[in-house]
Amino acid sequence: MNARVTPPAPGEAKPVETPVAESAPAAAAPAAPVAPAKKKRSGKSLAIMLAVPVVLAAGGGYFWLTGGRYVETDNAYVQQNKVSISPDVAGRIVSVAVKDNQPVTAGEPLFTIDPEPYSIALAQADAALASARVNVEQLRVAHSIAQAKLQAAKDALEIRQKEWDRTSNLREQGITAESSLDDSRLALQQAQSNVALEEQDVANSIAALGGNPDIATDEHPAVRAAMAARDNAQRSLDKTNVVAPADGIVAQVGSLNVGQFVNTGSTIATLVETGDTWVEANFKETQLTTLAVGMPAEVKVDAYPGVAIECHVASIGAATGAEFALIPAQNATGNWVKVTQRVPVNIACDTGTDLFRAGMSATVNVDTKPEGAQAAEGQKAL
């Protein structure tokens, strides 16, 4: 609580003497500021000051010399030919000789289809071929018979002609009767008809022999057709043993099982050919100004950091990737937006491709002004 102060009564107030403070000694004079000691410049700072301009000059000179020389893209992928494995004949699989991701060589068996139905078909084709050859021999014999009959008909016609001539002479002399002349005339006409018929039979036998009576048996059209059918049956039998078409690695054979029925042309496995490997680099269209076939290139695959493979530009695509799209872009619309297109460039590598696998990401750096090109440009300038 606050204390209540009562004012003094008149005459009770006394003056209070205030003691005089002793005079304080004079303040000391402020000390003069001391100048800091001058530091010596270190050699390290001097070296840094000198190195910075040198580094900047060196970097500027490098970019001035190499500016625009190297063209790089990371939109690049390893490519290898992929072959779809499919049987040429239908049937049930009886054996599988490979596993998934197994390296194979050209001609190595992959799997086998039941060959029994095709062996039976081949036997039937062999029988049909033998029958065709027999038929040709029969046609040859029929031609010989037709020729013999034709000769006999010609001999009979000659006799009937002589008989007609004699009868005609006798009738002119009045020695024979008119009826005898009619009989001779009828016999001559019949002989002439027989000759004409036999000539048609000979022509028919020649046509049956392919127009050439001396044709070889295996050159006859019927025999050649039977031989073709037999070859087709043999081919079907051979195709029951499916082999690798090239060197590579077989993949996607996990669903290939014994007892499975496969149809002709159905894809059941894939072969990645390791013998032909390249890198498809998709450069921007603005980067193609200085690119040319044959320029050296350096390829780095993301799977192997720090490994650079020397390659070269093999070919430049004929069109941008958008031109080969299933649904090309429609640029004639009102909301058109310009997008820098990319052109595929084929990069071929002579060595080091054993590290590649199809689909790997890569970085490609192309030297657009190799040493040889620089020397040539220098000679032109002189």
C-alpha cells in the first residue's frame, strides 16, 4: 500500500544542509590512438591474384579454339537387330534345346517340332514322284504304238490306192463292172480316214510328252511337279528342327515348353543379334549443320561410367523421328507450337561393342573438325 505523507506544521520545517561534494580530480586526458601495424602481403594471395587472369585467359582461349567443334547429345541408345523366331510349320514341340538369355551361334538348334506327320508326307511325295515317272514311260510307249499304227494305216492306204488305180483302168477298158469300182473307192476312203485318225493319235501322244517325244523323264512337266512337291515335303520335314538364323542371344523363351502346339508364323522367341551393334543418336536439327558421315565420335554408355569408345558417324537419317511416327503431328492447326525436331544419326563402332546391350542409354560426342579436316582447311586458306 502507498504511504500517506502529512505535510509539516508551520514553524516545524528546518532547512537541510546539503554536503558539498568534494571536487573530483581532473579527468585524465584521452590516450592518442595507436596506428595498427602494417601487415605484409602474403605470397599465396599474390599467386591467387595472378592465377585468376591466367585461368580465365586459358579457358577463353580453349572455348575460342574449340567452340562449335564438338556436338554432343545424351539422347542416344544402343541398337541391335532383333529377329522374331517363329516356325515355318505347325506342330507340337517335342524338345527344347535352349534357355532364356543363352548365347547361340548360327545354325544351332533351338527347338524341335514333331516330325512324324511330315515324314509321312515326304513318303507320299516320293511315291507320287515315282508314279509320275512311270506315267511318262507309259506315255512314251503309247507314242511308239501310235507311230506303229500310223505306219500300218499308211501301208494300207498305199495298197488301197493301187487297187483303186487298177480297178479304174479296168473300168475304163470295160472289163470290170461298175460295182467293183465302187468297192475300191470305198476301201480307199476308209484307208485315208484311218491314216488321218492315226496321225491325230500320234499328235496326241506327242502332246502328252510335253511336245517333245525325246524329252527326258525328269524334264516332263508332271514329273517336275511331283519333284517340286517332294522338295516341299522335304523342306517341311527339315523345318521341324528350328535353328538360330544368326549369332546372338536368344530371349523370351520362357513360355516355350515341350508339348506346346505352335502355329506357322507365330512368334515364340526373339534373337538379339550381337554381331551387328550400333548407336542411334538423336541430334537436334540445329546440330546437323556441321555433321557429316565419317566424322569421329566418342560414345559413353551409362552402364560403364568413364569408359569411352571410339566410333564414327556411319549415316544420317533421311527424316526426323516425327515423320516415322504412327500418327504424325498436325502442324497446320491454330495452336501450333514450334518444337525442335531430332534426326537419328547412326554411330558405328568397330571395337568395344561387346559391352553393349540393346536399349542401353549412351552419350555421343562428335568431333566435327578432326585434325585432318583442320589441316585441309588450313591448306585451303593458304
